Amino acid sequence: MHDEGLENVWQAYKEAVRAGGNPQTLYQEQVWPALLDLWRRQPRVYPSRQPFAVSVHTLGTSPEATALAILGTGAETVYVIHTRDSASFLERLRRDTGKDLYPLEVGKSDVAAIYRHVKDLLERHPQVPVALDLTSGTKAMSAGLAAAGFFFQRFFPQVRVVYVDNEAYDPELRRPRAGTERLVILPNPHEVLGGVDAFLARELYERGEFAKAQAYFGRLVESTGDRQYELYALLSGMYRAWQALDFSEALKQGKKLLDRLSQDVWLNHPLNRARGDLEAQVALLEGVERFLRTRDFGELQGVLGLAATLLRLSERARGENPPLAALYAYRALELLLQERLSRLGRRAEAPGLTPEEAQGLREVLAGFLQIPPEAVEVPPKLGLLHLVAFLRLKGDSLLATLPQERLMGLSGVLKARNESLLVHGFLVPREKELQSLLSLAQRLGEDLAAGARPSLEPVPLGF
Amino acid sequence: MHDEGLENVWQAYKEAVRAGGNPQTLYQEQVWPALLDLWRRQPRVYPSRQPFAVSVHTLGTSPEATALAILGTGAETVYVIHTRDSASFLERLRRDTGKDLYPLEVGKSDVAAIYRHVKDLLERHPQVPVALDLTSGTKAMSAGLAAAGFFFQRFFPQVRVVYVDNEAYDPELRRPRAGTERLVILPNPHEVLGGVDAFLARELYERGEFAKAQAYFGRLVESTGDRQYELYALLSGMYRAWQALDFSEALKQGKKLLDRLSQDVWLNHPLNRARGDLEAQVALLEGVERFLRTRDFGELQGVLGLAATLLRLSERARGENPPLAALYAYRALELLLQERLSRLGRRAEAPGLTPEEAQGLREVLAGFLQIPPEAVEVPPKLGLLHLVAFLRLKGDSLLATLPQERLMGLSGVLKARNESLLVHGFLVPREKELQSLLSLAQRLGEDLAAGARPSLEPVPLGF
């Protein structure tokens, strides 16, 4: 797609150089005015012209290419980053483009200064399309501009990096053939590379945002045609459901994943490196699912898996949301206490206390609460504090050995469960209360696991 | 820091050129061997040498600089991205550096191909330091490498972009003065620019991760010395505490923020543009804090603010965590029903029902549950379903007008609150149940607000 007129100009220029004329002078006199005229009317932009409001250009010792870049971006507001040496070309650039320029001087290797200028300019023009043109200037200047451009695209999505390219080179004249210049808008690597979404999916997965990771991996199957991502989508789906306490769904996804990993075609899938951990996690989910179905506290793996899940969620919520962290911890503690109660053949909802037991319970509770036994009320269902007291009364191997003072400190927070803002009340637990709650639950969890608890940690993706 | 020997070599070279020798030939014969020898022994790297395992170089028509880059990075594994034209320099490069090179051919303007190569190479070497050297090659090649490098740093933090720079230029010879070359490791814009953390903080703020945003803004005060970030830290702290239902802390931060925004020095702070919304939100927090302190349902703004907060949290948790979403919705619904009950001068914990009311309640509940009235038990405290039934019995302006069928559908989910996996039971609410719960709560919320509910949306940061 060469311009007819320019083609002729170029041939005439070539003849004149062959006849012994000075190539530089002849170029400036014959070629440049025609080229400039063409770009003023109709610049060539690849893949297509875009309405830039602001352009920023590095300027070295080739002001012609920068002039074309300025005309090609067509921005109203033009900044030129130059060195002390290239300042002398600014006047010429103004004349050639007919634009007001804002000059910014930097040292020729001062990449940090270029970063700072780009940041300042983007902050000054945050909502408009900005072109960063690296055609001219030293490598350091161009690299700095490109670096800043692609770095800041994350925060200013309308930024584009551009440069003036040549499609043909004239070997005889040892310079690019006039008329084959074009302004190229560099694509964002993210837009070009399908597989890049895999990195973003991984980032989400590692941040524990499994629903979003699942969606990304799902889209990757479409965009890359690579079905290995289906297995990652299943994995993310398993953790998503698990985190949402939807154990039957988590189990379904986990089983499907193990099935796929056993197929010949996926034997070398990176997730097979974590096969052992995955199998242990799916077995744990199976246990929890069975426990939730049967409600049989004899399903030790299930009780343990559920309590460990709740404790993990509690730990994760702790910094951001203490009431929520407390809620998870309360429920974990309740389960772990009920499991111990079930070893005595009793149930919290209908403990069937003998009169002697009821009296004993009153006395233990009186000790916790520092009130007379006759002031203690024993309800028909056992709450957290009653469970602790009753297990202690019955000589529970762990709870009977804890110091009385520690349980006195806990009694307030255990009683406060129903008063929590998230349940029926208006209280928000303090960090100290949460800590004592969590540490008792963790102690019980460790006792139940007897050192054999499988890891709930999401497995490494292997890429 | 010039090398003595090279200094002499350069002077001798200059003399020889002045005496009419061919500058190219003389450079290759006299200067290059000395320079190469120096770099083989002791390459100059700025700011300091780093143990790169892999290096990737673009190669144009200046193989000398690339040879220095290969020696400067010192990597064992070296990839060279060349064009068809520059392939002829590969052999020379191997000889000069004594390294095995892996050549990768691209078109001279094919940025996408460079992205793809960089991605492939980084995936092949994910855990080691990789240098991307853009010294040689066309602008498109260098820009593509820089773009890929800084883009992928987010996912491969050990990637560095490097280039060979010259500290001095010899104007007489019109080429860089030998011995002043150095390999520069380009800093990441993030490391250079203090204020960049502000963008990351903004990203976190916009994602609703207020604790992390608060920490980032706090650090920005230190790293930039700019105290405007203190106000953003206060703002993030307000939303963090609010989201965690710590209303007194949220109020404290909000009031402090409004105080600061009123100081002369901050009158032009971008947050003052959202002043009206901020004041409304702080007033809402004040209402909630008062309600939580007095527990007086006459504090309508407080009830409304608390219920709206819980409903917002429910909506946010909905996709990821239905049990949690249900929990928030249950609590919001409870508050809104209790507020209506309080208009009748009653309390759910001790409703003080007359025998006629108890009988009437039994009949309404019997209708919901499709069982005979005598089978209905009326507990001493009113739960969610009882509240709905009692308000209906008393002709509540909204609840008495809802169709019986809708409430029949709700009765299961309202009764199921205590059976939730997060409270005392083993059930996980289904999406449909959650939906009916939320829509009733929202309806009650709108009725209470009467169109005047302030926005809970975090205000725009203004940068």
C-alpha cells in the first residue's frame, strides 16, 4: 500500500544520490516534505487509528520518526521526553507537526526519571486514552517508556505503547524506504497470549478466590482449546464448594477430578504430582459428607474434617471479620464437644441427666461462674458451657485436666454465643475472647486427630 | 572507572583512524578483542552482578553489545531471538561468548511472536532468575521484550529486564567509547516509584479488601512522606471495621476522617468531593452504634443501618458462601421483624402473649405449617416464623398483606435457621431458599427506609 507520489519522490531521490548528491541534504529537501505532507493528511496506523487525547514521546537524534508518531497518534496534548542533546530538535518538531509540545528533560540513561514522568502524566490525565511512543531516544529511554507503559496498563487501562516501524529498507541507501512507515500500536501481552489467563487464574487460586479461579480456568478451555484446564477448573470448584461448606458438591468435583487424573491422557497432568494429597482430601470430604448424612459422631474422620474446615475458615476470617471468625470457631467447638459427649452415649439435645448428674453439673458450673450451685439453671439442651462442664464432671480425658482458671476465663465467651451480633444479639467478640475460643477448639481438634489430620491446604497447581 | 589497558587501546585506535585506517576493521582488530577479554574476566553490571540462570536476548545488527550482555548476565542457558537477517551473527556470538546459544527466529516487527517466546521460556524456567536483554534488535523487538518482561514480572517475580548502556560517546569517532559499557538491570517501576503503592491500594479498596488497603495506605505515608494518604487509611479503616460489624471502631475512624477533611490543609483533598456521602455514612454508623448500645428499636436509623449492612454482606457472600449469606440474611430479617414487633410494644424474648393471642398465633402457624392448631407449640421466645405469624395476626401493614402461599414457602427456611450448619445443625441452604429469605428481608428493609436509605457503597477515592 505505497503512496504513488512518494514512490516517485523516492526514485528521484535515489537518482540524485547516485549522481553524487549529499544523501542527508537531499532527503531533507526532497523526501521529508512529501512524507510529512502525506502523514498530515493521512497517517498510517496499524492496526487502526485510535482517538488518543494525550501522547508522550521519547526523543533522541531522529526527530523525523517522532514527528510521524505525533501525527499518527493525533493527540491534542503532546509531551516530549528529551535529553540535553536532543533538546535542539524540539523547535523542528513543533514546526513539522504544528503542535504545541511540552518538553521534559531527562538524563539519557535515567530510567527512573522516565517512570516518574509517565506516572505524573497518567495521574494528570487519568480517564483518557494516552499513547506512549518509544520510537526515538536511547534504548534506556525506550525501554523505560515501554516498562512504564505496560506496568501502568494495570491501573490505567487506556494506556497504549506505540512506535513507528518501517516495512521496507532500501539497502542501497542504507535507510528505511520513505512511505513504508507506519505507527504500530503494540498489543498488550495479555490480549495476544491466550494462556496468560492461566497466570491470572493461578493468582486467584493462590489468593483463595476459587469461584473466580474456576471461571477463569473454564474460559481457558475455550480460549486455548487445551483441556488440561478442565482439571484445574474441577480442582478450583472442589475448593470453592468446600469453602462454602457445600461438602456433597465438593466431593462430587473431587471425585470427578480423581477420575480424570486416572485417564491415560492425563497421567502426566501436573496435578498428578499432588495425587496423594488430593486423594486424602477427597477421602476427608467423603467422611464429612457421610457424617452430615448420618449425623453419627462415630464418623470420626467426618467430625474431624468438618471441625478442621470450620477452624480453618475461622483463622482466615480472623483479621478481617472477628464476629464471623467467632461463629466458625463456636460451631467447631460445639462439634468437637458433642463428639466427646457421644463417646459417653449422650446427646446435647437430650442429655437425659440423672438427678445426681444434674446436681454435679450445677456444682461444676457454679465453680466456673462463681455463683452458688442453687443459682445455676440446667436447661433441657446442653450449650457450650454446659458441655464443657458436663464432660469435666464425667472425667473427660482432656477437659478434666484443664486448669479451672482457664475455663473460668472461657465461660463468658462460651455463654456469649447467642448474644453474638451474628446470631441473636448485639455483641462483637474481642480478639482475646476469640483467641481463647480458638485455642480450646484447636486443642480438642488435635486430640481427636491424634496427629493424623490431613492437610486442608490447596494443592500446588504445578505451573 | 575506566580500565587502564582499554584506555590505551582506545587512544591507539583513534590515532590509527586519524591516520586513515578503516574504522570498522580497526575496531574489530584492535578494540574488540581487548573489550571482550575484559568482560570475560570482569563484566560491568549496574547496580550489581546477579546470578541469572537463563538469559534471553534480542539480536539485531550489533552483535558486540549482545555479546557483552551475554557475558554480563552470566547465565548458563542463553536464548537469542533473531531475525532472518541477524541469523548470520549467531556464529560470531557463540565464538565471542564461548556459550551454546538457542536461536529463536522471529519477524523483525512480530511483537506477538516475542511475547509467545518469552512466555514459553518463562514457563520452561519458572523458578529461576531470568534476564531479558533488549540491547540489540529493532525497536519492535526491544519494546516487545520489555513489554513481556514487565508484564510477566507480576507472575514470575524473578524476571529482570536488562540492556547494555554506554557512559561516554566519542564524538570524533561517532561511536560509544570502548570501556564505558555497562549492563544495566532495569528497575521495576514499582520499586522506583513510591506512589505506585497507591494504585495497588486503590485496587484492593475497589475489591473490598479494606484491611489490606488500609495497610498499603498507611505504608504510603511513610514511603512518600505525603500525609494525604492518612485520610485514605482512615477511610479504608472505616469500611474494614464496618464490614467486620465493628461499628464503634468504624464510627471512630469515620469521625476522625471528617475532622481531618475539615482542616484547612485538606480542604482540597479528593475525598472532600464525596463529603456528602461520607457524612451520611458516618451518621448511619452513629445510628447503628446508638442502637447497639441502647438496644432501643425506636432508633430507626440504627436498625435500618444494621439490617442494610447485614443484607449487603449477605449479597456479597451469596455466590461464594451460601450458608454465610443465609446467616446474614436471617439476622437482618430477625432485626427487621423485631422492629415491627416493638411498634406493638412487645419484645421477642418476652412477648407476654394473652391467651387469646397465643391461640390466634397457633391458628396462623397452623395455616403456614398445614397442621392442626393444637399441634402447634408456642415457645416462650418468638423465633422468626413466630414473629411473622404474630405480626400477621396483629394486622401488620406489610406482613398481613402478603399471600399465605408465599409465607408457607418461607416457613421451612425460617424454621431451618437453627438447623443451619453454621449454627447448631447440619443443613446448607439452597439458592432458592436463600432467595426467598433475602427478598422478604429486602422488602421489609425498603418499607422501613421509605425510600430514604443512604448508600453503603464505598465512596470513590478520587484518584
